[in-house]
Amino acid sequence: MPDYALMNQCLYEGKAKEVEQMTRDALAEGRTPQEILAEGLIAGMAVVGEDFKHNILYVPEVLIAARAMKAGMAVLKPLLSSHGADSGSTGRLLMGTVRGDLHDIGKNLVCMMAEGAGFQVKDIGVDQSLEKFMAAADEFKPDIIGMSALLTTTMTYMKTVIDGFEAAGCGEIKMAIGGAPISQMFADEIGADGYAPDASSAVDLFLQLVGKGDAQPAAAAATGVAERAARPAGHKSDKSRYQILYWQDIPSQLKVWDEYEEIKVELPPKFSARIDARAQRLGLTQSDAYTAQFRWGEEIERPGHIEEVVAAVRAEIETEKNHG
């Protein structure tokens, strides 16, 4: 029988080649595509989503895990399709950024995590008008339409889309919205069916909207967090190790650990804004192209206990001394 716990772990750690091979091996053993999807991929991404929600993982790690999930999905999709369009599907989700707004990294993350939860996802991209949303919905027949906006000047167009679908008699399609300037109050004002502040919450919302909010993966996935020995009372290590996660040469995250503990620190918003701006400028906003730019710097040992090293290295990064 396939070792789905190991497959979940490999997905969590972003090992795309291993996930792809384990998917092929499970098929060769005679397991169904639906089983592999549920217990190998969806279960693994569920843990990623939970750890993202509780700040154990951050956006770069979620993107890397999602890339591993997509490697397995690429093997399964033709087989799932051959058993019917909705085989193994949690629901159908149409996603787009509204007219006038060219931001899509957050939307891409939502799409990947929704696929990891078993949704069939159609992403129509950025700067999408009511007419384009309606044409895509007519073709794709979604259960949910998800709209994203990052600008206060474009978020009002969400109401135009919602009103347009209502006027066309398509009120049965659930409307979900999100983005930095969006709030639950705004969602209520424009008649949206739901709002989510982040990608993990968005998946929870989608599951609720299709009546599967309480569903949990059958397989228990490993958390991917390394087990460490209990720290003796009052003991502090006199040295720690650290790594910096870069997007190209821009720092994104800091990881510091000793034999007892690991701390991950997401850097201030100015770093993610810099990454977003460069990705937009270079045209690297599609999920695979964007994720491929992440790399971990070398492991470096440094004197001091873990909290001291976190504070010192973070200060150096924030004063731009560590942009190697």
C-alpha cells in the first residue's frame, strides 16, 4: 500500500519530484486516482493550509508545497478527467482579479490552495470585466466565483460583477471576495456571499459555500515540523544556525534553530512589496515562474542563543546588509 504519510510529508516539504514519482507508483499499485488525490495530495495540502493559518508556514513555503502538489496533480488530471469532469472534485471555482487591477500573486496562491483542497479551478487572470467573468462562467459552470482586488480604486468593481450576475439570473453562483483593502463589512455592503482575509481562510470559505466545510481529509498527514528534544529548564544554547529564504536576491523569510527549537520569521511588508513589484516588472507572476525564484541561502552557524540570533540577523536584513 502506498505510504501516504510519507507522500504528505514530501508535499509539505515541497519535494515535487518525489511527489510526482510517488503518485505514479501509487497508480502502478492499482490505487484509484480519487484515493491518491484525497489521501496523498489533498491531505498533505490540508496540513499546509492549517500551518499557514497558524503562522507555522509562510507564503513562500506554501507556494513551494503547492508546486509539489501540482506535480502530482499533473499525473492524476488526465485520469480524473477520463472518469468525468467532476470526478474527485470538491467543487468548481472560477477566479479572477477585477477590472483595472493587475495584481495576481495573492489570487494565484488562493488558486493553488483551492486545487489542493480538491476544487476544479479556472483562473481567468487579471483586469477582468463583468463580461469576461460572465463568459467564463457560461463555459465553466462554477459553483463559486472568487474575485480579488488590491486597490481601493478597483474594489468597487466587485459590486458591478455581483449585480451583473444577479441581473442575469445567475444568483445561484456563490460570490466570494478578498484582497488587502477588502473587509467583511464591504462584502456585506455589496452582497457577496463571503469574504476571506487570506488564502487558507479562502479555502475554508469555499468549502463552506459548497456545503463541505466540516469535511476533513481521511488520511492523517504529518506536520512536517521537526521533532526536537525538550529544552532543559533554564538552558540556552550558546550557538544557533540560520538560513535566509530569498526571492531572487530579495530576502523573504528567516529561519533560526538550535537542537531544541526552530523559529521562522516573516520579514516586514516592505520586502514582500519589493518582491511583488519586481515579479510584476519581470512578468514572473504566474505561479510556477514565481515560485521558481525562491532559494534558501546557505546554513550559517552563529554564536548566541536562538532569540539573540533571530534579533541580530533580522536587524541586519532590515538594514540591507544581508542581501547576498
